[in-house]
Amino acid sequence: MLSSVLFANILLLALSRVSPTAAIPAPAELAHHRQQTVDWQKYVRAPSSTTVSPVSIVSSYTAGSVTNPEGLLTPGGDPTILTRPVPASGATDVVPQIVVDFGQNIVGYLSINFAGASSDTTGLPGIRLAFSESIQYGYLTSVSDFSRSDNAYTWTDNYGCEYGSQVCVDGLHGFRYLRIYLDALSTDSPYTSPYGQVSIDSLTLNYTAFLGTPDTFTGWFQSSDEDLNQWYYDAVYTTDMVTATLDENSIDPRNADSPGMLNRLVLLDGAKRDRLPYSGDLAVSSRTSYLTRNVPEATRNVLTDLADHQRSDGWIPPASINGYTLPLLDYPLWWVRNSYDLLVYTGNTTYFDTSYQTMVNALDTFYPSITDSNTQLITKGVGVSGSYGDYAFLGRTGAVTYYNTLYVLALNNAASIAKFLGGHDDDAARWTARAQTVSDAINSRLFDSAAGAFFDGACGSSPCQTHAQDGNSLSIVSGVANAARAQSILSYMATNMSQPYGNAFYDNDVVGGGFSQRVYAFISYFELEARFLAGSAGTALEEIRRLYGWMAKNDPGITAWEGIGTDGLPYEQGFTSMSHGWSTGIVPALTNYVLGVIPTGPGFSTWSIKPMPGDVQWTQGQVPTPNGEISVSWDNSASFSLSISTPISSSGTVSVPVSSNSVPVYVNATQVWPATQPNSYSPQYTDGYVALQAPGGSITITVGSSG
């Protein structure tokens, strides 16, 4: 973003202005969700109020004539004074500066309370600011670590300029560190000068994102593993930072203003830049939001807006960038998957009054237009697809495994939507059949038997000798890979993609330099999901600990990074968003698989509860549904025991782990497995679990004894 040049005396009032952003109310009914028997609240990272103060001064960055640098931390005391005299001929000109640390990433509008400033014939002294999410990598310089002006885009300062386009304050920032220095732009003459003296009494930030204090949680998680607990709430805070009302200072400058979205609650991209809602990001951040917050409109608003701008050939834009023309090939499929999630997590059916046809157009018009009629696979280069990118803007060609496995997932999700809504049996049958056709083609044409994993795409007329995390992970999540291939794929990725900071998204650098060292938490979420689904909770937890542990222990800490590159550094240096909603997959991973709760019908009308403990000894938590909470508590420290409470109007399948099919299972102290006679729970044993059909209500299940 542009560095701010502040007119010290006149801008005192201007800097204290706050954004006209609409408030996000905390639902009053949430008070009864708080539990007295657990202490998950201690992990919450949100500020206690919308007024946030800095916590310290980074003394190693203080330079030049700075008096009482700690003064701006204590309002009303002696001020911090920055002094810069006009240098004598030949003398060294040292710019006074001070760096303030807010203790963690925050987002909002800064307010500076000046105590005074000098004035002479050269003009009043200017104060410039630079914002950075990280100080560790030398990103905090004289300009912010992502400057809109660095990217050859024209950006108009809507937050306020005192003189035409001069002496401006540029509004919204996501950052942890703030550099304050006495300086002025030459173009701001004669209104400001780089010389003189400025006194600062204090500064604060008006936090504009979702204020996720403990009373706003609708769902929560706690376990025997303190690290998992903290990283879960760190990820929730990351998503909170991108849950906000879209205003003019939130948007990307690339012709991205969408009048229909302004002043509406949305889930944004990174907290410090772009800040536009993308459907791919929602594939993870929406699940995090649904499981912890009562703001489903933040997702619905984005999906509806993108559907409203569907192209005549069925393609759905990924975001409003360049007038809804950013050419990404995979994001319409994520739009379908996200629409499925909106239905099963929130029960919203009215959304499909207009969006159902959008889904039909995408699946039955656009994707067939880029499908090779000989192979039945989406093929990069067919139709308009040749120049299209994806979530990582990769130049892949041919029949790419990722696009096709995601296509299978979207087709099956769409078929489920059609069945849930009713009256669309032909659509459901058609999409299910096509999903099977594409799945068969993936298995017969794209699998590398030598590696035991799927190829990525084509290099000329032959498969690229490379394997990607995205397509291989989604082959398991979508059900394309059978059990044997799933185990082979997971073993291959563990051996060939492991890094100290997670698993890389490629096994080599054939597609791009450094790709074998790059980790995207976004796509890693689907590998984690694949590992849980394949019955490998232990390896999923091990990967979580490498990935989220790395981000937690490296600056800026707490928030989840957009991407990690070589040596575990941010993959695009200061451009990298260090607070990115698409990287919060630990929340749905722990809730859906370790706690074990997954919706299987609209609004959790039906559900699955299947804990996957790994090395976790106990877990408890709550999942919000439209008809009340699902509460789960299990203990695996001795024999396995599970207590659940679900809405009376719902029903589902409860599965508990057993060491063999002869181990007894009890419901409320009554043995139901092995069944001596038929019972209402219809128990079945499969792959180390006994599954029970359960009505809504409260039950306790114990394994090995009656409790």
C-alpha cells in the first residue's frame, strides 16, 4: 500500500476518523453456548475491544533523534518526540524513526494522537508510515510490505487527502509492525517538509474485522494436545481478520470495485492486500467460519455475487477482479463445492432459488466445452481453457489430474444438492453418471504405476514426470482413488514431498522452479482430509504439527500464511499474505475428523460422528447447526468412550473405534455389539469401527465395557 504522508497539525482530526464500515453484531443468543466445565476460551486471540493499542517498541529499529520512544504507549504522559533538523552542508541526514509492535497481526484503521509539531517557512513536518506483517525477513522498510503502487496499478485514495491528491492517509491495513518516521514526499511540497519536530502522545487502531471474543463462538474445540488447541484458535482468528464489511479501502485496485458488494459482509482474501472474496479461498475459510461463527451471509453474499456474474457459456468468475474476467479454470468447481457446503452446514435452501441454474450452466455447458470427447477428461487446451490459470496460476496443460478430480467432487456434490432439494432426479442421475465416467478415465489414463501416484498433466504428448499434491489429494477426497491407490499415494507424498514446514505441492521442479519446496496450507488441507479419510489419522496429525507449528513459531506468529517457500520463508517475500483465510484448514480438519462431526444432510439434518483419535487422548467440542448444537466428548486414554448430544429433529451414524470386531460396544450401558439380537442401532463393523444408526438426543457409547 502507499506510504502515508501525514500533515501533523492539520491531520490530527483526519487521522482519528474511523471507517464507515458497518458493525458486525454478536448474536445475543450465543451467551448460552458458553461452557463452564472447559477452558477453551483461554486460547482465543481476538482483541478484547475494537480499540487496539500497541504493546511494545522494537528498540533495535529506533534511529535518529527520538526522545522517549516508549511515550506513545502511555497516553497522557510525556510524548514521543521525533526531531530532524535541516542538515548542515556535508552533514549526514539521519531520518528519525520508531517501530511499534502490536503483538500480533491486526487489521483496521490507525489513529494517531499528536501532541504538537514545529512550523517554519519550509512547511510543517510530515510523518510517514510503513506497515508490515513481519519484521523477521527485512520486509519493514520505508514502504509497506505490500504497496499497491509497486504493482503498476492506479489506486485512488478514498480514505482522505487534505489537498487534492496530496498529504494523504490511505486507510485500511493488515499488519503487526508499524514504522513511523519523520519525512515528506517532494510532491507534497509546500504543505509538508521532511524537517522539523513532531510530538506523538499515543496511537490506537480501530479494529474493523469480526471481533471474535469468546462470547461470539458458536462452535469450539479442545483436546489433550495444547498445541492443536492453540493452532485451532489461531486459525479462527485468521478467518476473523478476513470477515468484514467490504468498503472502498478494502478492494484490490485492479478494476475490482463491485458496487453490488460494497457495504456487505464477506469473507475476504488476505488481510493486508487483495482483500477480495475468491471462491477458492472459501473452500476452506467458509468451513472454518461455519464451524465457529454465526455469519453464513459472509459466504452466501460472495457466492451469490459470483453467480450473478456468470458468463453466457457457464463459466463463473473467481472474483470481481478486472470486471469479473480473471481467467481461472478451477474456481467454478470450487463455487459448486462451496454451494454444497452452504447447504449442508447452514441448511440454506433459498440460495438455490437463483443459484441452482448457475450450477447447471457451469456443469452442463462450460465444463463439457473444455472436455476432450475422446478421453472424457477436462483437458487444458480444449475450448477456451488454454490460457486459463488456477489457484496458483500454474501453466499446466493437457488432462490435469487436479482439474478432473475436482470435477468429480463437484459433480457428486451437485448430485447431492439435487437430491436434497428434490425435483431434480434427472440432474442427479446425469451428474452421478458423469462423475463415474470421469473417475474411470482418471484411473485408466492418469495413474503412474511406477510412482504409485497420479501424474500432474501433459508435457507435450507425454505425461509430465511430476506429481502434484492437489490432484493426488483430491483423488482420495473425491473417491476417485480406491483404498489401495489411496495408501500408495499417501505413502508417495510422505516420502517425496515432506518438508520441515509441511508437505510441498509438487514432488519436483519440472513445472516451476522451487515448487518442490513450496507449501500451500490451502491445498495441504485436502491432503490432511485425504489422510483422515484413508484411516491415517496419525500421519495427518504429524503433518498438521509440521505445518501449523512452523507458522506459529515464526514471525508474525498466530495467523496462518498464504504460502511457504524455500527454507520455510514466505514464498513471495513481502507480497505474501501472512493472514490468509484459505490456510485455516486445521479448524475443519480437527472438527470433522478428530472431534468427528460431519454434516451429511442439509443443515445437519443428518450427520456422521466418527472420531479419529490418532495420538490424541481426549477431545470435546461443539458444532453449531440451525436446530441446535451437536456436542461431543470422547476419551481414549484407557478404553474408548463417547458422549454426544444432537438436535432431537436430526439423526445420523455414530462410529466408534474398536480393536477387533469381537470387542463389545455399549450404548447407555446396554450392549449393542456384538448383537445377540436385532436392535434399533443396526450396528455394523467396517475397517476398525462399529457404526450405529442413532436418533437425535443424548447417548453415551463405551467400548470394551459397559462403563
